[in-house]
Amino acid sequence: MATQRDSLTSLPENIVSRSVLVGEWNGVTVGVTEWRGSGMVAHRFPDEAETRLVALLEEVGSPCEPRLRERQPCSVGYTPRHMDFVPAGMEAWGYSADVRFVKDATLTFDLAELGERLAARFEHCAISTPRLRFSDGRIWPLVKLLSDAVNDPDPSAQLYGDGLTAAIAARLFIDPPAFAAHAQGLAPTKLRRIVDYLDAHLPQRVKLAHLAAMTELSQSHFSRAFKASTGMAPYQWQLDARIRRAKALLIDTRVPLDDVAEITGFADAVHFGRTFKKLTGVTPAAWRRERNS
């Protein structure tokens, strides 16, 4: 059963409110936090003595940036659905130039208990090497499912969460992808060039051939490398970016849905609403009401 914590004290500057739901499975504590803010924010990650995985589930405003030092920008370019793995004893910070709403899930691992329960030995490199803004198309969906289960009172949620945490731990610690696998993705400078280009041309049509030419790769090689770097195909990334821009309009303005649809490149409000609900689970109107209540 989840416990809920609401805190209005000791919040970082420009954070208006924070609510946390907490659950526990298999020696893994899962905290799902919703932040509402109004400006630049820098906050130190809690639980520094623990090994942590932080997954960004939703964000409105300037992109969230993980840092190992408060004033030291992250060297890894932005990717949606990114995660940050921080070993025990390592300082880490979250930064945003202008945050409005953020939902994240933080998993803190009791490695001794988890290893005993799973009867497994964890790779030393996997538990001692920080990974900032990394994407993994297998881990992120598991964390999302786990975050949804935190508030589920059904008795079966215990077994469900145990299974999810075991799968996440196996991917992270027992059979992690080789860290050198990043070489299969785009180089950070090329990835940032592509992401900046896509952002600058939202919501226009962009040809895959042009993006591939920017990186001097074939279209198929570029598509594989882009997905290896971001966890998304190029078209998925662009659609996700359009939905993020729509969310910013929904939470910061009273622009009618028809206008939001037009600004973000959808044919009409119906098409926009259908796509938005498919990706978020709720209609744009319901999302706006919930965030602005």
C-alpha cells in the first residue's frame, strides 16, 4: 500500500508544491513525485547514501537536466524519457531553467536485500558507474508501469511490483547493456545538432533523408543510431516533442484547443485530442483541468 507525503517546507526556490507517493517491493523503494514550479530550479537529489535510478515520466517547461555538480551543466544532450543512474555516495542535482510541471519516479535500491532476494550478483561496473540522460526502451516502460502500481490498493499489486522490480534490476545490474554500446548511437554533438534542428522546425514536416545527411549516415543507419541514443524512432521523437509543446500551451495559457492543435501541427482539435489521449491516457481538456486545479 502506498504512503503519501505532501510537503510545502524546505522546497527548492521556485517550486510551488510537491507531492510524493511511495511504495516498496523487493528491497526497492519507489517514490513517484509531482512537482509544480514557476521558474529556474536547482535541487539536490535526496537519498545520497543509496543507489538510485531516476526516470523522467512527464515534464512541462524547460527540459530537466541532471548534474553531478550544481553549477556544472550535463555533457549529455536532452533526450525524452531519459533516466539517470546515480551510485550510492554520489552527489547529483536536478536543474531546469524554467519548470512548470514535472513527474518523476525515483527507485532507491537496497542492493544487499535485492541481491539476496534475486539470488544474483550484480556487475560491479553496473552499480558503480553513473549514467546521466540515458535511454533504454526496455527499462523506462517497466518503471512507468511500476509508478502506476504505487497507488494500486489491489493485493495482486504486490506480486506485480515484485516482478517489475526484478525485471528492472536484471536489466540494470545483472545483464546491463555494455557501456560501450553508446558507440552504436549518435555522437553527442551530432545528436544535439539533430535535436536542435527538430526543435527549431516544429511542427513542420522533416524528411528522414535530410536528418541522415546531417550526420553523414544512411537513412537506415541513422534511424538505428537515433533510436539507440534516444530510445525513440525519429518520428516518435518529433511527435513526443509536439505533445510536450502542446502541454506547455495547455498549462501556461488559455489558448483554445483548436488553436493549440493548429500551433502544434495537428489537422484539427479532434485529431489532436485523439493523439494526445493515446499518448497520455487523458484528453487535453482533462489534462489541463488537472494541472491547473
